[in-house]
Amino acid sequence: MDLYFLRHADATDSGERPLSQKGRQQAQSVGAWLKKLYVAPDALLCSPLLRARETAEIVGELIGLAPSAETLLSSGTELDDIADLLLDFDREDSVLLVGHEPDFSRAIATLIGGGRLEMEKAAVAWVACKHVRQGGGTLRWLVPQALML
């Protein structure tokens, strides 16, 4: 299974924290970059929090997928939560997850068997997984938004 982790784009500090103008541009850039790389996930799952939903909607429009909001991807997500979300998917599937920090960095580090990483806003990581559990994946790349030209 291929998992793509996308941290939500830049958000305002007010109210429900919608995307800022910068965040909307970041999400557009991510979606265009993923499309250019022919990243075509089978599903797009996102946190129900507004900043993640808006990021997923913008990216999803560009890659041709409608996002599905999943409570388990809310702030505080652990690798076990992600594994639970993926139970109905096949090992050959690929899934794009849109969520939060530090959740994704911790989940990825656990998935690849250790290490330390940090996902900037609108960064994307690709993890190829034999199993969605500790040490079951290999980090293929982690790309910050600034390199998505």
C-alpha cells in the first residue's frame, strides 16, 4: 500500500482556522505538483477540521478525487488510528491522507521504524507499506511545499 501524507496548508489563527490566501495557493501548488507526478491515489481521506478539509478539497479537485472527512484523522491521530481507517483497502491501493502535525511526523516515524522528521505546512510524504504498523513502511520521499515547482 502506498500512503501519501499531506499536512494541511497554511491557515488563519481565527475562528475555525480556514486556509489563508497563502494556504490556498499552497494547496493549489500541491495538487498541481501531485498531478504532474501522476500521483493518482485510490482515495483521499482528511481530518474533519476546516483547514484540512479545505486543503483536501482544493487538492482533490486538481487530482480528480472527492475527499472523505474522517474523525480518526483529527488532531491527535496515532498510527493505529490510520491503520484502522485503512482496513477496508487492499494492499495494492494508494491513499492520500490530509491531516496535522505533529501527528503525521510521529505516525510516519513509527511506520518506518524510527527516526525523526517534521512536516512543514503543505508538505507531502510518500511511504510504501508492506504493513501499516511499526516498521512496516519505507519512506520514499518527503517534499516541502517550497520544492513543488
